[in-house]
Amino acid sequence: MLKVLFFQSVLTVLCLCGYAQVKDYKYEMMNLSKSIQANFYIDSNGYYKETTEPEKDGRPVSYLWGLCAMLQAHNEMEKMMTKSTLTTSTFDIIKKYYDPAIPAAGYASYSMEFKGGDRFYDDNQWIGITAMDAYARTKKSEWLHTGKEIYQFMMTGYDTTAGGGLYWQEGNKKSKNTCSNGPGIILALQLYQATKEKSYLDTALLLYNWVNENLKSPAGLYYDNINLNTKATDHRLYAYNTGTMLQAAVYLFECTNDKKYLLQATAIANSSVSFFVANKKFRDDYWFSAVLLRGYQHLLKYNKDVKYITAFKNAIDEALANNKNTKGLMGKKHALNLVAQGGMLEMLARFAWLQQQLVVQ
């Protein structure tokens, strides 16, 4: 019954927007994927580039963050392309960033083949979240192993300074950020759903409560970080921070069956839609927006209000119509980066999946 209601909600979205006007998102997804491969993939060494232009710092391959974006996008694509190996192939590149250093193994911000880089808890969490999404889809144990390993790494970034929370960067105790706690909550809850080990739920609640006590704005959005040297709060608002806390609340509802979390998720969605996705345009970068879309799509399973998904559809359609360059990439600036392209690819894949469900109906 729940699945039927979900598909009905998707149908309502497309009807409200005018079915005849709906774009073929799978077609757009495949075209963007081809353009990314043509303009970012390096055949000679099997990496991706960071941008479409030569790097000013001379670094020949992308940082980890761009690969995090591509990994999630490819996982979403494989929900429709069941024989694809895109996710595994992208993860094989990410393995080149694997740093086994103590106190726990994790992924460096730059390839170990090119001397590596600092380790960031959020970069690792994005990989962990996708790994657990892939585990839920495939039930392959290696994805669960990756999720557990990244959880162990992220917890080395926890202490009780400022009352709790995770740091952003290993070895740099300058700040505790929503971007390193929100995805940490999601990863912990994904692991709880997969294993039913209570310690994961306990961690999620600990982090969730800390973020809401320390980084939630009066408007119901989420600030960026607390500077632990100055004790000042960075009040910048980004779509991905609000997106992770929205999805964390939905996961908590699923894991506890406590309706207060569903009410909290709906309140976050209501606060964020007019701020981040208004007037048919994205306020933030495509990847930041994609993380917010994850929360809206997850919420749609339990809250049938289609205004959040409709707002995203309008913004995606506007971007496809007005912000695509001659190479088929998203953006008309001279230099485009892999992170943003991966973000739009993920959003197109999510909307392509929604359309596919209509075909099934």
C-alpha cells in the first residue's frame, strides 16, 4: 500500500507540472553522463580531472570530493541500469585514495599515488552513505564492509569539546561542522537498519541532538559550523547541511517509529524549500542541491505534499533549458568542476527513476 501511495505522489507531481511538458530525464541523464566522460575522464591513467581546464596548482587528477559526487550519481543510475558496473568502477578509482594510517583507515582528499592529502570526515561519510545505499540495493557484503570501516574512521573525529559532535578535518580541531555531523548521522542510521546494532542508533541520536542544539537556526535551517577557537558560529546556510539533517530526521522516523522525527523532517522541508529552491532556480551549487533532494525524495515516502519535488523539477528544467554549454555540460563558465556535474547527474538520475516508476504503473 505504501509503495502504491508513493507512486501516486509521483504521478501527482508530473500532473501538476503538466505531463506533456515533462522532460525525458533518463535521456538528459545519459547525455550528461557521456559529456562528463568525454570532458573529465582521463583515459591515460583512469582518473577524473578536477575541472575542464588545466589545474593552476598542477595537480593532474581530481580531489576526492568530485568522486564522491560521481559515486552517488552512478549508484542512482544503476537503479535503472541493472547490468551497469558504473558504481564499482568509480569506487575502484576511489580506492586509490585509501589511506590506512592510524588511528583508523580512511580516504585521503587526494590520490595516494600522487602523495595523498588531508583526510576529511565528510568526504569519507559521503562514500559511506553511497556504500550503504549500494548495499541496500545489491546486498553485496563489500559495501557493508566499507560503510562499517568509514564509520570507524569518522568516530575518531568525535570528542566532547563544545558538548560533542564530530570535527570536520582530521588533525585540525578548529571547527565542528554540520557537514561532518549530518552525514555521520545518516551513515550511522543506515548501519543500524542493516545490522540492528543499537550502538549505531545511539551514535545517531547523540549527533542529531548535538547539531540541533548547536547549529540549528531560528528559521529551521542549519548553520555551517562552530569555530572552536573563537566559539563563534558561522551562520552561512548551505542546502546540503539542511538536506542531511532533513534526511537524518526521516531515517530516525524509520528507525524509531517516533512521529516527532517525521514532524521535524516536514518542518525542515517547509523551511528550506522557499530558501534553497525558489523561483525555479537553485540557490546553491548543483551538488549541494542534490543532497537536499535526497531528503525531499526520502520524505515523499511518508509525506505526500509534492511541493518540494515540484520545486526541484522546476529548477532542474530551468537549468537544462538555460545553463547547458555547447559540450553538454552544466554551466557556462569557462572552467567547470566535477563536483557540480556529478550533482546534476545525481538529480537527473533521481528524476529519471521517478519517471520509470510511472511507466511501471
